[in-house]
Amino acid sequence: MWKANLNRHFGKLFPALKISSFLILWSGLFHAFTLAILLFWSLTSNRVSSLNRMSTLNQFLSENQILFAALGSVSALLFFRDTLAGIWKSRRAGLPALGRSALRGAGFGGIMMTALIVNRDYELLGLSNQADLNFLTAYAWIFRAVLITVFVLSTEILVRVIIHRELPEGPVRPVFEIASLVLIYAVWFTPRPGELPTLVLLFSIFPSFWSAAGFLSSFFVLTHALLGLHFFENETTGLLQLKPLHSDETLLQNAHLQSMLVILFVLIRYAKLRLRKEALKS
């Protein structure tokens, strides 16, 4: 009997494992291909001196890593075009949930940043001086916001829709999805060890695609594109200037952020349990 149960559950897990392995491998190959092209351009370019080639390459990668990650995730979706049609058909039911979770992400990000400023983890310097910048630089935050949204949405589709449908119901499903998301992010952005717990918490708050995509995209857009904080190792100029008072610590390493995410996770789970009990009673 127990062998039959193992085969029934783990037999369903193998297709999801194949898809997850393919997506992680595709991200790694796309990343390596991008690095190879950029390295070839850097070594053969006559416009850059040999001493400054590697520093120029590292700077270019840091400035455009989100672009490459978005292109890699979108290109992976081309292998699963039939799934996109199903998502498009369910947009009328899903878009309201996407909007509500986006508002939650923006609200949580605003409350969190206010708390971090009050706690003296960050110092608000004021609005960025966009008048001295050219047009593309002044409005680069809009491009960053679009790229982050595209990357988050495409990655969430790959994991919480495509892999999700191949997984059996139960505790294995969310654990496998979170692990897949962390690995895909790790391929592109190489998070520090202190950032991994924050990623796990962010991916655990909302398990469904529409809710998770809205919350994560609005949270990352607020903190990176608008407030100019690091998206892992990526720097940018936002509309506001925030100065971290702990220079060696990124936002995702902040212990206060992790504590607030734990509290939010517990509150959401408690609210869902209350709703389930009320539904059973009725």
C-alpha cells in the first residue's frame, strides 16, 4: 500500500522536476550565452582600452542584468505557449486579484520603508535631481519598473502555473515551487546567503500566481525603481534618494524586513484559517 502511495505522489513529481530542471538549465545557458557575447564584445572592441575592459564589462552587466533576466524568462515561456492561452482566458477573474495584491505590495513596501527610516536603517535625502540628467537617464526608472514587472510575471508563470499543474496537491507543492523560484533567481542575481531567507518569505506569502505576481512586482518596483535601492547587486537612481546607513547590508538582508515578512506571513495564514473555519461552520 505504501509503495503505491509513493508511486502515486512521486510519479506526479517527476514531470515537474523535469520542467524545473529545464527552466533552471535554460536560465543558466541563457546567462552564459549573454556573458560570452559581452565578453567577446569587450575583448574585441577598439573603443575600450584593455585596462578598462573588465571594469566596463562588470558595470554593463550590473546595469543591464535585469534586462537579461527578463529576456531569459520571456524566452523560456516560448516553450509553453499553450499555457499562456489559458492564462489569457482567465484574465477577467485574475486581474482583480493581481491589482489587489499589487496594492498590498506597494502598501507593505511603503510601511516597511517608513519603519526602516524611522529605525535609522536608511536616511531619506529627498528627491533625486533629475534636471541635470538627460532624458533617457532621467526616466530610466520607468524602464526598470517595466523590466522588473516582466521578469516577475514571466517567472511566476513558469513556476506557479506551468510547474504547479504538474505537482500533486499537498505540502510538497509549495516547497517545490519556492525552491524552483529561489534557484531561478539565484542563477540570474547570485543572492547573498543573508538574502535567501527574505526570498523564501516573499515567495511564501501568496501561493497563487495572480496574488504572488502582483505583490512581488509592486514591491520590487517600489523599492528598486522608485526608491533606488539595490535589486540584489544592481544599482539605479530612483525618484527618491535613500542612503543606507549600514553600507555592507542590502535591503533583502535587513533583519527588520525579514521580521515584518514573518509577521505578514503569519497574519495572512491566520486570516485564511479563520475563513476556512467560518466556511465549514456555514
